Amino acid sequence: MTAAPFSLRRWLTAGTAAAALLVQAATPAHAAEPLKFKWGAPSGDYYPLYVALELGLFKKHGLDPEFFWFPSGAPLLAGLKSGDIDVFTTGLATVFALGQKIPLTFIGWEINDAAAAGLVVDPKTGIADFRQIVKAKAIGAPSGTCAQVSLALLARKAGVPYSSLNVVNIPPPLYANAFKGGSIDAGLAWAPYAQALAEQGYKVASWDTEYTAPTGVCPVLTGGRPAFLKEHPEVGAKLVAVRAEALAAIAKNPQLAVDALAKRLSISPAVARDVYNRTSGAQMPTFEQQLAEDSPYSLTSKKDGLAGKLHLAGTLLHEAGSIPAPLSWEQVQQSIDPSYIRAHLQRAKP
């Protein structure tokens, strides 16, 4: 039973109030209705999220998200900008959003997508690895995403001006048809599309980590609109708790992740297994690593870790013409909030 509104309590006599308390004590407690909100995400390899959905962990923690899936991170920006999307999971579309002055708060990493992303080519191009990118006639890389940042880093490493490349703004879920139709003969793809294309006979010429930093520059983050998190301060803590339970379940039974990927993304078990193997273990950011200042996955470092990756991505997206100006360090730092993970670890201490 919920408490009576203040305007009604003024009219209750002491006896009526006491009777109400007795009724409340005798009535079995009922859980509050789960909080409904809207969650936007591109189609990707986010298996902790998928496992949490499969196991019903959100409702267990009093949450009832409605999911909206997009072909890439860029289209969900409209929902974030209008306030229709409350929580998000996405890659470097976050930088695109900050570049458009859309306020975001990053709660933590979902996955390190660079570990399973790469340059996919049609074997007919003769491209052996990323150093031969100039042989590609048209390269798929959607604007404002990890793919575009990866291509910019690839071009730097290969010594090729980004502006000299013919870049096609198309998301990886559409690459297969684009390859078949001849509109692209190469593309930067995140998982599971790099693996799925390889299964179809295309070639992963190089993986992201060959032309980016050792841990790549494709942090897939979960976060929310600051106004929503302020209105519902319990949501951030619950999202961290849900992730912790999902990862614990996966650690006991990795097949949960493989099956969830295969089901949610309609990919083969072999592709799902390869994606999981590439993004799990040392490539999966832990909560402890996210709080450590010297970690490549750090949320607490001011210039390295996540902040450094977002700042670099902002510079590259500006150079590619996707955002009007590079991100400032202040923009980046103000968007990262490690407090939810810190509180979770403190509560988990014996």
C-alpha cells in the first residue's frame, strides 16, 4: 500500500491513520512497478546486455526498458537530442553526440569493440593488409562511428591522406548487399559483421589492433541523459548491478553469451563464438580496471584511458568533417561518471 498524498493526510484523524497503518502491516508487501524508460542501441556485439535480457535481470532490479535498435550509432542521436531516448549503449556515436552539444553521462564500458573489428575487403581487390588501402575503390565507413575513426587511424598508419579515400557512408549491417552490388569493395566493420562477412567469403585483411592502439579506439559505453539520471538516481546503480550479474553468469557459462549473440543478431554459432572469444577475457573491461587511473579502460584518468580515447576520436572525427570542432578535455571529462561503479564495488566488499 502506498502512503496517502499529503493533501489527504491532513483530513485523516489520528484513529483513521492508525487503522491505516494496521491494514498496511497486515497486507503483503508488493514490489513497486518496474521503471519504464527507453533504451537506444545500434546492432552490435553487446552480449552482456543480451544475456541480461535473456535472464530477466532488468525486471529483477526493478527496471523495464523498451529497446530501440539502430543500424549504427548515428541514428540514435536524434532520440538523444529530443529526449526520447533515456539510456543508450553505443560506440563512438557518443563523440558525435558530444560534438553536437548533446549532453551525455557515461556510466561504464559495455565492451571493447575494437578487439573484434577490422578491415574487410573483397578478395578481388588484392588487398593483403591495411597498408594497401589505396587499392580500394570505395570503402564503407559510417560517419561519426568507430568505423570512421578506425579508417582515419588506418590511413595515418598507412601514410595515406584520409581525404584521398573514397569513403561511403553506409553502416556495417548493410555491407553484404553493398559488396554484392559493387558499391563498396572494402569496409571497416565492427563485430559481428566483420566475422559474418568473412563467413560469406570476404576477407578480414587486418584487425583494428594492427593499426590502432593495443586496446583500440572503439569504447562501447552505456550511459544516459544527465537529466534522466538526475531524475532517477537509482537507475545508474541498477544498470551496474545488472551488468555485474550478467558477467558473473557468463563467467560460469560462456555459452550464454554465444547463444545470446546468435539469437539476437541472427548469426551462426561459429560467428558468435569467434566474436565472444575476441572480446572476452583480457579484452573485457573489469570494474576494477575502470576505476584504475593507469588502465587503458580507466574512467578516472583525466587524460588517458577512456578520456584519451574519446578525445582522440573527437579530433579524428573533426578532421574527417563529421563534427564541427574537436572535443575539449572539459567536454570529455564532464561526461564520464565513475561514481556508479565505485559505489557498486564498495557495496560488494565483504
